[in-house]
Amino acid sequence: MGFDAQHGRLVNAGFLADLGARAPIVQAPMAGAAGVELAVAAIRGGAVGSLPCAMLTAEQVMAQASEVRGLAT
């Protein structure tokens, strides 16, 4: 655990490391307003990126997840 002095909170560095994030920020998965591009930008910026999957088929979810993996690494 680390301390985020700016916000006065404890940060679980292990959790962030497991996700590959550098900052305790989670990009919200906003169905209909966000997608692969925003998730990849968040990941590249050090946050946890999220895909909005609520309105997608299973095939679309798998395709977008694969696209994020390819672009974010």
C-alpha cells in the first residue's frame, strides 16, 4: 500500500501493478460514447482502461478486447 498525498488515500500498488497501471484512475466504460480508442488512451496514460460491453455481442467484445490488447502493448 502506498499513500496518495494529493487525495489523502491509500493506494494498493500491487493491484495497480497487476493491471499494469501507474495511476489509481479507472476510465469509465461509457456505452455508446466510448470504445477502443478511449480505453487504449487511458491505458497508455497509465490508467485502467475499460471497454463498454453492455451493448455488444460476445463476438464484438472479443474483437474489441483483442484490438485493445494489440494497440495498448
